[in-house]
Amino acid sequence: MNNAQYGAPQHELNVLSSLLRDGSAAYQLVDWNRSDGPQYWLRPDHFQTTWLSDAYEALLPDGLADIDQRLQAYPGADRAQVAADTLIARMMTHYQQRAAAGDTNAQWAVNQAYYTHSKFWAGLHGTFRQLAQPTWPANPEHARHDAYVTARAAQHPSTTENVPFELTRPRGYDNDARARELTVIGAILSDPRRAQQFRYSPGSPDASPYWLQPQDFGDPTTAEIWDALVTGPDPAIALPAATDPNLTPQQRAATMIQHITTRLTYNDHHRSTGDPAAQARLNANVNQTIGAWLAYASSPDFRPDPSAPDFRPNPDHAARYAVTFILEPSIPATIEDLAGRVRDYGLSDASLGQIGLELSTTEYALDQLAERLDSAPRTLAGYSTPDPTAKPAPEQSEGQPSYTSLPTERRVLISLMQDPSQLHQDGPTRSLREQDFTQPEHRYLFKAIQSLPPDAAQDRWLLNNQAQQLARYDKAPPLDFQELDNIGLAARTVKVAPADQGAGHLVTMTVRRTARDASTAVEAAARETLDPRALINQSREQLQQATREALRYHEQSVPEPTHHNTQQANVA
């Protein structure tokens, strides 16, 4: 592997090597089936390494033509030397154009050219010359597969070196589920036109136009097969041979299967440095076995259930099989994963704005899931549970953070009783609400402070009576008079810090508590037997409430702009 030497992923280096060694490799990167005309499906922004991204942009399309012209002018020249010289010249032109537009990084690169013995440009030239050598360990005939890994790695970054992506994680799965997934895949392999059953028009321009996605599959292998066959960059169904009328169905399927198995091999090859299981699959030649299974699944003799040899599924019902056996069963696990993400990533050391963003992102994912489900040919379309209202969160299990702080609640109340005007000042205290107080006595004391004039709120007798009255109006259990009395006594005898110092903590605890309760309730609902659409609606309702809490507190805790700083902002 060369990535350690050059500080770049192997698949990105291989793409550049293939293009520099054989310009015709660029044709493997063209999507010929686009309605707006052929375009390269691998983009510069797919590269995680900046200098390789710049080199790719300089090569396509004119850089490759320049290399061919120089080789025609000098037939005996060394191709590696010519390719490196040409690419360096084109990259310099690109950097000069960017520098003229104000790009400081490009200006730095341009400046290096005027220094004696520039290590930057000399290093680039030496690297490109090495990539263009025939001895580079990559086959230009497989440039599309290295490019695929590059594109997928940009969407699924991994923390392990040289591991491009993990499409899904395995969940409860059995041989029956795998056979059903192979039935859907085999139907597309036997006739790629059936992929049209899975197309829809998503609301987001960035979303895939197929409502069945790799993450819906229960097995990581079938997920990657579906990605290589239908939804991923350069899919097998877009191969010219897939729709060639001069080929038999078996020949078309064989071409697509070869494309898929080669892609699986490349995925494992690039994962193998950090994933022993991938290396084990390569050693055991597992992908050849997968290819044989795909050939069987695409044949008219395919029988998914050995115990019922007379049953053969109808490949024209591929979309209905996919909804019933793949998409709908995957929804509870998907929603449970989303709820777990809220809890794991949205609550640990995150600001209120970050928590709100995580909740909003999860809501957006639920919306996309609902859109895909509604676009599929569901047999239970329109069915839902009678009352899909949000359920309360299950009781907190031992060991989970409580996100409460009774001493802080007491200090804030004491400070507010000493100076109720703090409720109307900018800062965290202005955003306090009754739900920020978790003990009933504290909650009703706060409501009493809010409901009384400032001078009356400082009267211990009036305040305690008001709190008791409000609790009776709400039909709440009687309040503990001793707790009320202790706080009132402390307000007269103890000096505490301004309420702002504790209010921000209480606000943050409320947001974390609400997000945790929402994620817990969503996870619990996902484990129940619900209509998938009702489950999505119920989960959205829970998360929307938590999102409103996070965003409202985030906005209210930011001071309102004054006339002075508003003018400054306009001038800036």
C-alpha cells in the first residue's frame, strides 16, 4: 500500500494513476445515461486530499487531451515524464486563476514556484511521475471501482485508515430475510428495466431518486450489492451492456454481476488495512461465491425457499416484495438508530444550538423516510393506528444521567425572591420556564414569582400562599410546606449569586432532559408492533417537541440586539 508514503487514501491515488497512465480510463467515469447529457460522476469534491482534488480537476477533461497532444508531438518521450510535466503546468494555471480571485491557499502555491528549489512543486512533480509509472499497483481497467470507493468514502467517512465506508450495520436477520432480499436483487439482474419500479421524485434535490436504499437491507453484503447495482455511483444498471438488445438476459446479468463482484472486491481491498473481516473475505474468495448466488437469483430456476421447491416468486412484483420484506421491516431499526444518535451525540457536552441541530437533522431524516415509504407501493398504505399520539417517556433506568440539579434550582429561586426583576433582564434568566424546575415546590414557587408583582414576590407569606393556590388550581398534590418555608427563610438570610449563574444550567438541563426523554420514547415505540407510517409520525411528534425546547431556549438565551449594536452590524 502506498497511501502512507503519500499521505492520501489508496483509492484516490489509484484514480489519478489510472488517468495518468491511460487517458481512456476517463470514459469509465462518465455517466452516459443522464438526461442533461454525459457528465463525469466522480467530482473533485469527492477527494478527501486537496492536492489530488486539484490534480483531478486539472486533468479532466482538457489535461488528458494536452498529454495526448504532447505524446503525439514527441512519440519517443517518456509518458510518465510528459504526464507529470503537463499536469504541473495545468495545476499552476488553475492556482493562478484562483489566486486572482482571492484564494489565499492558491496564492501560497503560486508563490512557491518563484522560490529556488521549491519543495512543494518538486514533490508534486515527483509524485505524479511515480503515479504515471506502469509499475503502479492499480489496473486502469478498474478505474471506475477506485472512483466508486472515492465517491462513497466522501459520503461515509471512516475513522479507520483506508476504510472507505460502512453502509449499514447488521440487525436481526435470518436466511428467509436474505432470500427475500436476493429475490429483489435477482429481479433487477434478470431485467434492469424493473429498477424503474423503485424510482420516485424526492423533495430534496440531494436525495437519491430511488425509494429503496442500501440502509434498508438487513445484511451489509446485500446492502452493498444494491448500492453497486442500483443506487450508487456508476451502478451496474447503467452499464451499456445492461440494456444491450443484442445480448441474452443471461449475458446481461453476467456483465452486471461481474461489475458488482469486482466492486465488492475493491471495497474489501480498501477496507482490509483496518478490517480483518474484509481481509478474511478476500482470502476465502467470498465474492466469487456471492457472484454464483447472484447468478442463481437472477435465473428462472431461482427458488428462495428450499422447503417449497414448487414456489417461484414473480420478478415483476419486485417492488412489492421490497416494500413488504425490506423497507417496512427496516423502519423500526432505522428509527431506533436515529433515537440513539440523538441520545449519544446530541446530549454529550453539546451546546443548546448543537442539540437543536441534531434534533432537527433527525426530524429531516424521518421526513425523508416517510417520503420514501409513501412513494413505495405499500399494501397497507393509508393504514395507521387509531390514535398515534405521543406517549410519555418510559421511566428512567438506573445509571442514566438525571439532568436535574435541585441545589441549583434552590439557589435560582432564592436569587429571584431577593430580586424578581431579574426575570425581565437579558440573559439565561429571561428564558427560564416552569419546566426548568423538576421539584413540584420549586416549579410552583417559580410560577408564583412570575404571577405576582415584584414587591409582592419578595413577601414570603404571600409567595408561599400563591404557590399553594396555583398547585390547587392545577389539581397537583399538596406542596411540602417545609421546603417552601426553607427557601423563603434562605431568601431573607443567605446571600447568593445572581440568578443568571444558575439559570443557564437549568435551561441546559431541561433541553438535555427533554431530548433524552424523546429519544427514549422513540426507541421504546420502535420496539412495539406499529404500522411503519404511524411509528414515523409518533417519533416525529416526540422529536419536534424536543426540538422546539432546544431552539426556543437557544434563541431566548441570546441577548436581544440594542439599537447601538444593530447599527454596528449593519455597517459591518
